[in-house]
Amino acid sequence: MSTTDEFRRNSDNFCYRHPDRQSFVLCQRCMRTVCPECRTPAAVGVICPECMAEQRAQQTPAQKKAQRRWASRPAMALSTDRPRMTLGIIAITGLTYIIGLIPGVGSILTQFLAFNSVFLIPELGVIQPWRLLTVSLVHSGFFHIALNMLALWFIGRSLEPMLGRARFLALYLIGTIGGSVAVALLAPGVWTVGASGAIFALFGALLVIGRHIGADIRVIAILIAINFAWPFVVAGIDAIGSGSFGASLAAVGISWQAHLGGLIAGALVGLIYSRTRAPRQRGVQIGLLVTLGVVLLALLVIPALAYV
């Protein structure tokens, strides 16, 4: 992501110990920006090295003794530059695809995990709400999953270190739900598969966060526009020969509804993250994310009313 002069002049956008490293996380004590290498997880948020040293200097002898006792025990690394959540999502999605290649299993797995709004309507007698999320695990073929996971890797390895694992996962899940809800509203009864809604949510969040910190977001905006418009361009070319744009768009097999829903949901999550960066706002941030999720689920009442 290219940057503007305003972005480069604003030291708040970079780690105070490593000025070349962009970050989105603040020390909960001094409120300075720190990169993953400089973070020490705390009860709430993270602490920078200087604040951690100051905190240790203020410890009582009993506290120091307890800390030495715990430090002597094996401990896991709590921070890393590797985008582990991104890699985990790719691994789980890839494993689901491989299992789906087993003869006799693939079609059953897809039917069990794919999304269709009819499974959310009580009047039809079958309620399967997990499909709102599991739709991102199944794909229509190798190129479908390869392109989605490649996009996830390229965006996730930059976005996850900025947000942290928990925030990144919340963004991915809410984006998936947003894509499914949009499909239910704009294409009820249509089967969809793939992680495109979640991928567009990452695009939307990156666009909003980049704008908030003063980055040059033109490249991101162009990529979003190209990816969103591509199904319509292909359908338009095909419609020249077939004479039916609607039929051509359906034949493309790309759910633009999921793209739109994921993009909007991701942009809203990015806005929440941008406006609640301070550690003291953590409760507000969680509350806003929960509210957004509830609002998205409440929108599912609209297609259900059509069957009443």
C-alpha cells in the first residue's frame, strides 16, 4: 500500500522503536504505536518495552519473586510477526477442500456447508444457521479456492499484524456473515459457496483503515472496483451473443451479492477499529462489533417475511 507525505510525516502510524514498521496497535500505558516485535501482551491490550521496564521496576519484592517463579516454567511465545490467523484460515479451508475431493464425500460436504437462504426460514421447517459461516469453507473448484486463498494471504499478511489476531478473525467472520446476509436479501433461494464475502470484507476494512491513517488508498480502491465489476463485464460480453444479460450474469457463477455484502460489512468493521483504537475503548469496540453482528442477523427477517 503506497503512502502519502501526510502518512509518512505522522509518526503515530509507525512503531516508535522501529520507524519503518507500520502498525495499528498502541501501548495501553503510553499510547505510543508499537509493532509486533515490541509488544508484550497485557491483561488488556499490549505494553511497549519501556513501559514494561518501568512496570517491573515498580514491583514489590513479593511480585518479583512470583514473576521469577513463573518465568522459570516453559512458556509459549505470545507474539510473532507471522500472520498465524491468516495461515490457520487457509489451512482449515484447504483441508475442507481436500476432504471434499474424496469420492462420495465432496457433494455431501458441499450440500451440508454451502449457503442457501431457505435454510434460515422457520416456515420451511429446516433451520441451519451455521451455513452463514461455513459457506467460506467450500469452493466450486481448484481455481476458485486458489484465487480466494491467494487473495487472503496477500491481504492478511499485511492486515493481521496491524489489527492483531482476534480483531482479524472477527473481521473475517463478520465479513462472511455480511456476504451471506446480502445473498439472502438480494438472491433468496440461490446456492452460494466460497470465501469471497470475507475476502471483500478485508478489502473494505483495509480501504477504511488506510484512509483513516492517511495512506494512499487509490490502488486499493482500483483493485476493489476491478474485482467487483469483473462478473458484470464478463456477463456483458456473453450477453452480446446470448441477448440476455440476466442469464449471462447468472451463468458467470460469481456471487456479486456476497461481494457487496462483505465489502460493506468489512468497511463498517474497519470504521469501528479506526475510531476505537485506544485500549480504554476496548469495551466500546467489542460492543459495536456485537451490535453490528446482531444487526446483520436481524436483516435476515426480511427474506423470512416473504414466506409468511
